Amino acid sequence: MTENFSNKNPNELFETVDKIGEGSYGSVHQAVTKTGQIVAIKKIPIEEDIDSIIKEISIMKQCDHVRLVKYYDSYFLDNELWIVMEYCGGGSVADVIEFCEITFNEDQIASIVKSILEGLVYFHSQKKIHRDIKAGNVLLTDNGETKLCDFGVSGQLSDNMAKRKTVIGTPYWMAPEIIQEVGYDYKVDIWSLGITILELAEGEPPLSETHPLRAIFLIPNNPSPTFKEPKKWSKKCVDFLSKCLQKDPNDRWGAKRLLKHPFIKNAKSTKITLPTLIEQCKIAKQEANKWGKKSSSSSSGSSYSTDSSTGSETTSSTGSESTSESTGSSADSVVGVESNSNSDSEGSAGGFSTTVIHDMDSIKNKEDIEEDLGASFLDQIKTQKNVQTIDEEQQKTNYENLEPRQLEGIIKHITSNWEKDLTEINERYEKQLDGIKKILQQKKKKKRNKK
């Protein structure tokens, strides 16, 4: 592991200027080198599980492209791991949506999407899949350049492995084939790009008002999403979106081909379309920090989440607060951008965190993935302040799409964590639990009959 790190003392190389972010896995600082170069430094306590951070560092070291956040070096100092990377002073594209309270116009979307595609063409050429494309993972420099970040959940495709099966990403942006566990390739990034277009155009991804667990059920079964008002957008734009959001990945265009699409081909540079917005966003952030405004950026916490820099499950329930100034780099992902969060509505657009359900190739205990699903379902019950009427037909459809092992996991987790202080909610969901059990029995019976 030590070959990834320099043995020099970083305090002799960098002067810390300001703390720009803080989260559960460390803090991020703006610093200056002896030559005057501004960098971002992530400081992580060594006692944390850093396996996925090491993986992210490895991926960053292997990649060198203008559309990817640049990695410089890593150091051990006392009980901390310091990761030094390119500083992106403009925050993230998600910050612009939130702090400026705007959505992007067609020219701006085309320029952002073109730059993302340029990064993906390179990334895919290295046999890598990003698996978490969204506005919160597109950073901005002060002059308007865009940089893909957050490679902690990226996957590597070897020459003899054409598909991966890890269920990973941020639920609302997940491609159907990831959820269906049928194996997937680079095309999942293109689906996420399509969802990101809708995020840029409408301020949030489809199903954002739905709990993340239910969104995972709905994505494979619903028709491909599109603009809420297609007539507001050019035919080229609508057609481009449709090429990204084909349910069948074989029909979905690749990054190289999309760069030749008429919607993108003549797109302006983000250096032309974004600098004014970046400056407006900086001013809005300063005002927000001045008055203690809590942000609900797409890179902040969610009731259904795992720490994006580690892949390990966290319990960052909706409504929890973090304290980051949203400049340059996230505290909870090596190169993401995080804002203060105080989302009041469970499963709302206020919290979109990266989720690692499990690596299906390495499951030794089949209950592991069910525990993840069960924990998410239980979290939905715990955080639901106003219990709404359950759509029984939709509920039945959702659970009928699960495998028996997943249903068993949900049942096990709910029953083992039933809480006495949730009497009203327990009564409401008791019927739902009975329904899950019935579906499970039917599936097991059907499986026995096949044998």
C-alpha cells in the first residue's frame, strides 16, 4: 500500500490557507505550494476504512485528462492521510443549480454535456466505468472548465471481463441494468448522463420525490424518462436525450458517437457559457454561509446512502447536518463537492448520496445484500414523519420484482428492528409486511414446482 504515498512531510511542501469542507471521513483544505500553486488537500484519519480511498487514488494516478480532476500526491502525516489534488474553485454544477436557484438553458446544457462526454471517452478508453455521473460530481474551475470527480465507485473492466455486476451508484441516476443485476458495461454512464441532463434542465432527477429504495424498484419498470415539457426543447436536444435513455443498453449510444450528435457537435465551450453563473454562485454561497443557510446539494447526505469514498454503509439519515462550504472538494468523497445539508423531506431532492448495495461477484453470505435493502426500507419507516396512504397495487408490483433472498432480507431486518416507539407506523406497515411474506411464499412455491 505504501507505494501509493510519498514519504515527504507535507507540512514542508504546502501551506494550508483555509478549511473548505468537513464530513464524516475527514476535512478538505485549500492550500498553496511553495511555488504558489493552489491545491485542495483532503485529510483523512488513518483509523478509517480507507480501502476504497486507496482504490480511488489508484484510479486517479492512472488517469490524466483535462476533463478529470488531477491527482498530485498522497502523504501520511501522524494519524492522517493527506491527498493532494487539483483545486476547483467554482464548486460543482449541482451547487450552481442550488445556490443560484436556476436551471440551465439549452446552450449551457450542451456545453456541460459535451465536456462530460469528452471525459467519458477518455475514461472508457482506459476500460473504466465511472458509475456515478451526476451534477454533483462535475466540478468547475474559476474560469468555467468542467472536471469529472469522485472515482471511489468507479469500476475496471479487464480484457476478459466484458460486464460488471456491482450494484452501485446514486439511485436516481442508476441505469436499469445495474439494478437488474444482469451485467453492465460503459453504457451505464450514458444513462446517468441522460438523467443528469434532466437534472440540469429541471433542477432534479426523475423520481426525486420518491424514496431511493422505491426509485430502485421503479427505474427498471417505468418507461424511459424524458423532459416534463418536451416542446420547450429543440428536437435535437430531445433526440439526444432519447439516445442516452434507451432502456436496452444495446440501443443506447456510446460516448464517442454522442459527441458527433448535432445537439453536441457545435456546442460552445463551458468557458463561454458558465463563468457568469459561477461568479453568481460564489456570491450566493457567501450569503448562504453568512446567514447560516443549510444547503441540500445533490452531493450531500441521504437517508439511503453509503459513504461515497469508502463504499461502506453509513447511517446519515435525512435531516442530519454537515458543515462544508462547498468549494473545491468534498469531505466525504476524495474529489466531490459537498454542501451543508438539512433536508427535511425523506427521499427528496435534498439528499442524493452514492450507494453501494453490494458486489454480487464476491457475495459469500447471501443475506448481505438483503440486509442493505432491509436497512433502507426500515430507514424509510423510521424517517417518515407523515405516514401516507400506501398504494397497495404499486407496493405489490415493487415486491413481486424482488428475488426471494431480497424479500427475506427485508422481512428479517424489519422484524429484528421493530421499535416500540413507532406503534402508529408499525400498525400501518404490518399489513405491508404481511404482503411481503405472502409474495415470498408464492415465489418459493413456484420455485419448488419448477424443480
